[in-house]
Amino acid sequence: MQVRNSPEADKALRDLGSVARRLEPRFVPPALKEPAATRAWLEGVRGEFKTARRSADAALSAAQAQIDAAMVKPGESEASWRALEEACRRIEQELAKPTQLRSRLEEGRRSLLPKVEKVIVEHLTAQIATRRGRFVGTLDPAGIEQLRRQTPQWMSAWVGYVYPRLDEDLTRFVEDLWNPRQTDLPIAAPRFEAFRQIDAQSTPDLPNIEIVKEASGGLGGLLRHMRSVMYSVMSLGFMFGINLRASADGEGPSIGLILVMIAVVVAAFSFGILQNSTERARLEERLTEEVQRRGEQAVRESVRVWLDRRQDKIIDDALDQYRERRRAFIRWYRETVKPAADVRVEEAQARARRGDAARKSIIQLQATARDFATARKAMKALDEALAGP
């Protein structure tokens, strides 16, 4: 007697055939009446069914992931790109109008001025010469020339102080911008070349002054001082009743009086020479001090003007080098940041397109997944029916 499928097995076959028609024809069961044939067919398609079901689940998961990726709201990634754009904007602004340049120049100048003042005092020496009975005071040309030879060193020291600090300021500025508190920037920070030293071969136009004073003394000064002494002695003699015109017997001055007068003349002569020499020394000393004071003042003013002009020169050179760095920064931005930003936009657009395509197909994929789940239940019921009580 031929054994036929149980009613439960036939029902499971009908259910499986109904859902399999929406899946693939190979999963539609043929007209099966006997349990052995039914079992053989079921074992033959089970492996293919599992593979197809897993593929359908994977396709559904992929479509859902594409939809989720397209629906991601701007978050940390968007914030990091905004921070990058802000950092680039501030760097370009700093390179166009550097904020630390003038303050660094003033720092360098303050550091340089004590050395300049010391060199001026050391090398400027007043010298006094006598010309046609006059004192002529000037500065020592050798000292001025030594001072002039040292001025390029001042320029080198000034630039050597300023430019390395401008490098440090720019490096720290970039580092601070590339380390914000909220997020990391998606592109590595740019690097800039160090500032080049400029030509320091420049010297100020140092003046030399000349002060002329009438030289006191000489024969006129000597006679003046002698006359002063003799008038004083004669005044004292008159006070004590000394008569210079006659002696006691009425025949002329006495020998003692003549000797006293000779001694007075000699003393007056000596005093005149001493006083005349003292006055000349005082005048020479005052003239030396005046030449030194006015010379240092004139040289300081000349050096100040020269430093102002050198400062303008340094500013022009530094701004030129800042402009070079701005051009290099713009090249870096166009070659590094902009392509990465374009790729990011293209990837976002591609994700959106994939998301749109996934939304169109996900309904069918979900229906297929449900059909596979229903078919799987039908196969399980068929297994149980074929197993019997």
C-alpha cells in the first residue's frame, strides 16, 4: 500500500508553495504525494534556501545602513570642518596683518638701546685745539668712525632678536588654532619657513660738531691780573701812609721801598701767570664738557633717526615675508584643504544618492525578508509533519 503525505504535510506544502512563488521558482515544491519524495525534495532545497535567505537579509541590512548613513545629522565631523575653516581664516588674517610685529620690534629696540648708549659714551671723546688764539672743540673723528663701524652689528642684533620671535609667535598661533577644545581638525596643520635675515649693511650719518670759544689769557690777561694785584697792594699802601713819590729826606723813593715794589711786581707777574693758566684750564674744561654733551646729544638724535628708518625697513621686509607665507598658505589650502572638502561633499552626495535608492528598494526588500521568514516557518512545519507523531 502506498503511503501518502499527511494533511499537515500537504498544508505546509501549500503554504510553502504560496509564498515561494513570490521568491524564486526553484523554492516552489512540485506535486509531492509521498513522504519520502517530499523529504528528499526538502533536503535538496534547504541549503539553497538558507543561502538565499541570508543574501536577502544582507541586502536589507545594507539598504537600511545606507538610509541611516544618508540621514545622519551634522555632528562632530561638521564641527571639525567648521573649526578648520575658522582656523584657516584667522591664519590668513594674521599673515595679512601680523599683530605681533610692532610689539616685537619695540622689544628688540628696548633691548638694543642700552648697548647703543654704552657704545656712544665709550667712543665719543671731545678734543680741544687752539687755532688763531681761539679754542676749537670737536669730537674725535676716530671715535665717530669706530661708532659708525659698529652700527651694522646693531642692525643684525635687532633683526636677530625680532625674526626668531616672529617665527615662534606664528608657530604658537597655528598650534593653538589646531588644538580647539571641542574637536580635532581633520587636516594636519600647515608649516611655514623661518624668516630670512635681511641685509644689515647700513650706517647712520653721524654728525661732528665744532664749538669755538675765545681763548682768555695771553699778554692781555697777564697784564690784567698783574694790574689787579698791584692796585690792591697800592691801595693797602695808601691806607698805611706809604708815599711812593719821595723818601724821608725828600730825594725820591727809598731803596727798601723800591725793593718792595719789585717784589710786588714779581708776585703780581707770578699771580697773573697762575691765574691766567687757571682760567684757560677752566675754559678748556667747560668747552670739553659742552662739546661732549652736545656731541652725544647730536649723535643720539642721529642714531634715533637712523633706528626709526631701520625700523621702517624691517617692517617692510617682514611684511614682504608675511605676504610670501600667505601665498604659500593659499597654495596649501587649495592643494590640501579644498580637495579634501570636495571629496567630503562628494561622499555626502553619494551617500544621499545611495540612501534615496535604498529607500526605493527597501519596501521590496522588507517584503522579501518577510516572505523568507514565512517560507522558513512553512519548511519547519513541513519538517514536523514529515517527522510524524
